[in-house]
Amino acid sequence: MKKSLRLSDISLDAVDVQLLRILHQDARTSIADLARGLSMSAPSVSERLRRLKESGVIQCFTIEVAPELLGYELAFYIRVSPLPGQLSKVVSVITEIEEIVECDRITGDDCFIAKVYVRSAKEIEDVVNRLIPYAKTNTSLEQSSPVARRLPSLAGEL
């Protein structure tokens, strides 16, 4: 009997999990290389990819860049707590600030946490200055990333 992970109407088997892991390491892996790595035919791999994309499990194929190699020496997190009545304005401002590379709405004392890459301390001040008319902010400098972005646990579910 095949073990599978059930997510709503989505069922992943061990081959799907392995496929996701390979693509997470290199989203540009060719269908032929995927097929060889999974000991499957190329059409079978293509069908699995189609199913994973259509179901929303795979949302996009992307790249990761090294911000520091592009001159972005500093990474900050900004915790943002909108002032009363300013929630929608804060969302608007956050989406307009190009230095903010990701932002999540969170629970707790703050409403948002945003990751920001900048070239200098002056630039982080500029980012914060755009938010403070509408929100309280708290910044933290990223020192290192002991856990790189990774897939959620899938192995224990199968």
C-alpha cells in the first residue's frame, strides 16, 4: 500500500515528495534529469509536475539571488504596528517600498514583519521614515541565517 500525504484534495506520494525535494534544490532541473533521478519516464514526470502545479502545491519555479553580491550588505526585519485607522495605508506603503522583499501579517503586538535588504544604514532609516507617519516600527539587524529557506517537513507525513 502506498503511503501518501493528504492535503485537502491533494495526495502526495513518496515520488511526489522526492520530486519536490529535487526541484527545491534546483528548479531548473530538466524533465529528462528528473525522470532519470526518479527512475521514471519523462511523460510520467511531466504529468506529476502538471498535477502539482494545477493543485497549487507548486506555485512557481524561481531563482534565489545573493543580495550581498548585488551590493545589499544589510538585511533587517521591521516589525510594524499600524497606528489606529492606518492599517490599509500601511499595507499600501509596505507594498510600494522596493527594499521590502517579503512581508507577513502576524499575530501578537505587531501586525506585520517585513524583511528588508539595504546597502547602508541610511537606507534603512529612509525605509522606516516612510512607515512612521502611519505605524510604530521596531527594526532588527539580521546577523546570520542558520536555517535557509526550506520545504516544510514532508518526510514524517508519509
